Amino acid sequence: MTGQSNDESIEVMLAAAETFPPPPGFAEGSRFSDPAIYEKASGDPEGWWAGWAGELEWFEPWKEVLDWSDPPHARWFEGGRINASVNCLDRHVAAGRGDRIAYLWEAEDADDGSGDGRRGVTYGELLEETCRFANGLRGLGIGRGDVVGIYMPMVPETVVAMLACARIGAVHNVVFGGFSPESVRDRMDVSGARALVTADATLRRGSPVPMKAALDQVLDGLGGLEHVIVLDRCGTDPPMAEGRDLRWADVIAGQPEKCEPERMESEDPLFILYTSGSTASPKGIVHTTGGYLTHVSATHRMVFDLRDDDVYWCAADIGWVTGHSYIVYGPLLNGATSVMYEGAPDYPTRDRWWEIAARYGATILYTAPTAIRTFMKWGDDLPAAHDLSKLRLLGSVGEPINPEAWLWYRHHIGGDRCPIVDTWWQTETGGIMISPLPAITATKPGSATLPLPGIEAKILDGEGHEIEGQGLGGNLVITKPWPGMARTLYREPERFIETYWSRFGQETYAVGDAAFRDGDGYFWIVGRLDDVINVSGHRLSTMEVEAAVDSHPSVAEAAVIGVPDEQTGQAIVAFVTPRDGTSDGVEPEAMTAEIREHVAERIGKLARPARVYYSEDLPKTRSGKIMRRLLRDIATGHDLGDTTTLRDPSVVESLAAQVEAADS
């Protein structure tokens, strides 16, 4: 996609795109219903962001909004002093909102009869627990600039650990609770973590899965790791190494409910978050304090049209950037009430999410297209059995959403009354960059629509020239600095510049995604630039082919990859989950022929999958992300390596057997 119309498929898709204006009356009471805010932000972007920063509480005001004298090294709100935990907690309590619920937490085993699986955590309680744990960390000698690892389940104490680090100026390094112990060790090693906070175990489908005991097998030899703090989540009583391991309860025992916060420089690091790579080592994204807080508080309030009586549910995991920005910092900065759920969406039954949404009266739901497509597969009757009438806004995050899933989400979850904010952003951007504003923007299924006020995005060809024609694809870039932007890669400054700021010059952030615009200027993200298949010299986006396969009436979900082919350079391979959720009864030859013809009709004959394999599910992490790297390894017969981090490792075995049988 480099400035040429991608056959006729994009034009066909644009012609078929239906437009949905904001629902009648939605703008009433909205703070963001005037389109003039786009012009205001564009005319004075520094003033726009300074206005948002001014809504936070600063110990000392900044002297300069933005220093961009040495790109790509931006410095936002230089000279200002601020603390993240104070802005998330203290100022709300001081304003008399200490009794407001911060989190409505539901454990996976909430209905086991113990009575402690559901609890509301107030802002006042969260502040007290944060101060106790922060004092406990200080008592261990942890302080400003020290790195603290966090490897925890989805429990309120995870938030406490993050905010306690922020309070004392330590840099938290959260690792997703579904990652392997080896991944944790690697991230602790390269970041030089002095302490690691974990739990005895995490619940998975009703059974405790060890966390601490699993870590014990890999932590030896980390000379810089002085303390491992263990929360008792499941009562499994793991072994404790004398002199290193401490129980959470002992760390906070006797600690005062108040803790003097560090006065952090705006550009001081707040956290490191490592991104996974299929071929390179993980990259330690560094986000700083003042700019990041400004960006996530602004975007959380704008994009979700946040109102005081909302019950907001971001159904992600805190271990990912979505959880950092839109479960922890964004909602707490804005004094929101959030739902936090610990477990799987289908435990003990497949309607667990809808039961939770109905119980707490969720008004906003923010989740991933993968989850939405899974719910489609499970059936319309499950959400229909629950009262979802309080929902007023839906969000999508994590990957481009195909139009079929968008429309299903709108109809079956939103009752055709809820606007959908399809958000595009990355770990590196810190917060949302391209998204509708629900009281202003007419939406189109599959399009993230327009850059938010204060954000400037363009599409460039390979030579760096802007592409403005409808349906002409190229490289998505961000052309002006924004407050939440990553500042560097931890201990790898050269790699930071080479990866993100070298392609089009050091003032232009090369996103790494392919995109095109339509006649209304809307952005359509079609996938990673490295997720492009070259078939006989024709470049095809895997996301586009996936959307075509997904739209077949018998397909619930699909993933598409490219594999080497002697004749065409690359061949397209599709992995498909049938609509009924099983592969039983599927006649592979007949269904494959149907899918191939369907894709040919939607895109063109060159896009037809050369091979199609069927499975009840696709290889996914426990957060629901499809592991396309594994699919490539399966299709090419490569060693699969460690698959223990998958939600269901047996899926890999089934698909590998199919590929082996087809090749024999």
C-alpha cells in the first residue's frame, strides 16, 4: 500500500460503508459537542494541551509547555513538579469524594459462597492502602528512580502497587500476569529491578495457578533483585526465601495511612512497559509523568464523553498499556467509577460479561475486536438474556475492527442506540490518538475516523510525500509531538530513534501501520506494514483479507498470514473458526471453496487463500490476542517453542496436525 489503489476492494468497501451520526440527544450534557474544538486545538496545540494540564494538580507550575528543540526528544511542561498518585487519589479525597467508589471489583470465583468475591473500593480506601504500601516500600529502601516489577492478577492491590511506586518516585515495570516466568525474569533483568511484587497464585477457571512458586524457578541469579513481595490471593502458601521474600501483609503492617509524596519533575519516568516482538527482543517503552497524565486524562474524558454518573468498564488487563492508561491512570485521574473483573469471559458460563455489565449497571464498555468476534461466535442469545439498557457508549481497542463485528456490537450489545468509539493508539503513544468524539463524529464501521484535537496524523508514501487521494494507502505517521509520547526505550536510546524516528526524519513518528483515507478524511487502519503479503508482486494487507474471510456467513473468526511460495513469492494461508464454534461437521473442501470464492468476490482472485485450516479456536494469549507468529510457525513447520502462555495450548497441536497431514 504505497499510494496505489489496492485493486478495487477499498473502493468497494468505502462505497458500502454506512454512516451513523451521533444518537439523537446524545450531545445534551456533553462537554465535547462543539466541533470548533478541533480548530481551537489545531490553531494552538500547546495552548490546548496546557489547558488540560491545568486541570491536574501541580506542586510547581511549568515554565515551558513544550521544548521540541532536539527532536525526537520532546520535553513537556518543563519545570513543573507533580505526583501521579496525588492526582489519582488525594485531590479527590480532599474534594470530599473519598467515599466515591473507584473500583467495583468482581473475582472470578465471586459466587463460591465465601462472600468476599465482590467489593467496592473507595477513593479513600485506595489512598490509605497506597500510602501504607508506599511506606512499606520506603522502609525497604526503595525510592526515587528505582525500578519495581509488578506481576499480579487483576486485583485492586495491583493498582495499589502501581500508585505506591508513583507516590515515592519509583518506576513501575508491570508484566502481564499471563506471561511466562521466563518473560518476567528477562524484564526484571534488563530493567535492573530492585523489587518484584507478585501473588501466591492467580485464579484461572476456578483453580489457582501458581505465580510465586513458578517465579522461584527463574529468579536465582538476578543480583539486583533484593525483594519479592507476595500477596496472598489464593491461600496456596508458597515457599518463601528467607531474606528476600516478604508477605504483602507484613510489608504494610503498622504502616501509617499517610505518605508524603515525591515532587516529581514532569519529565521524570513514571513507568516502563515492555512490548513483545516476534523477532527482536522486547522494547522497554518509557513514559514520563506530566505529559502522560495530561494525555490520558484528556483522552479518557473526551473519547468516552465521561459523565459523573457513569459506570465505566475497560475489559482489558492492567498488564497491557490499555490497562495502564484506561483502567488505572485515566479513570482515576478523572474520578471515575470503574468495573474490574478478575477472570475469563466464559467462566463459569459464556454470559459472564453480560451478567457483570447488568449487575453493576455499566454505562460504558471498552473492549477488543477479538472479544467481540468471540461473543458473536457464542451466539446472540447470551447478551439478549441480560439487561444491558444502561449502556450508553461502546469502545473498541487493540486492533482494527472489521465492519461485521462493529455492526454486531452496535446492535446486540448497544441496542442500536450506543455510539461506538473505535480507538487507534499504541503502547508508544501512551493514549488514544485517532477516534470519534461520540457527541460530534458520525461513525463508519471499520474506521477510527479522525485524529483527536491536538493530534496531527498524515499518510505518506515511501518517499515521504503526503497521500491525500481517497482509497490510496500508505504509511501512517504522526507529525507533531503530543504529551503522552514515549520518550525513549529503556537503556536503548539509539534503538528508539532507529525504530520510530528514522524513516521520515526525526520530527515525524513512523507508526508502522498502513492506512488510507476516504472522501470525508476519515482514517482507516488496515494493519501493520509488516503484515503485508506480496502475492505475485501484488501487496495485500492481512487485515483486509481477514475482514473478507470474517464476512463469510459461516465464519466466526479468522487469522491470515503469508508463507513463502516458490510460484508467487508468498501464498495466503487462513486459519478459521466456524460460526458454530466447532470444527465438527465442517466439510473442509466445500467450505474452503466457498471461502476462496467469497474472498475473490470481496477483494479479487489474487487474495484467495491458498490453504484454509479449521479449529474451534485460534492460538491466543490469555488476554485474547491472536498469536500470528505461532500461526506462521505452524504453517511453515518451524519449532513452536514455549506455548504455555496460550489460553489453550491444545489449539496449536490440532492445527499443527492438520498442516502436517496436508503436507504428507
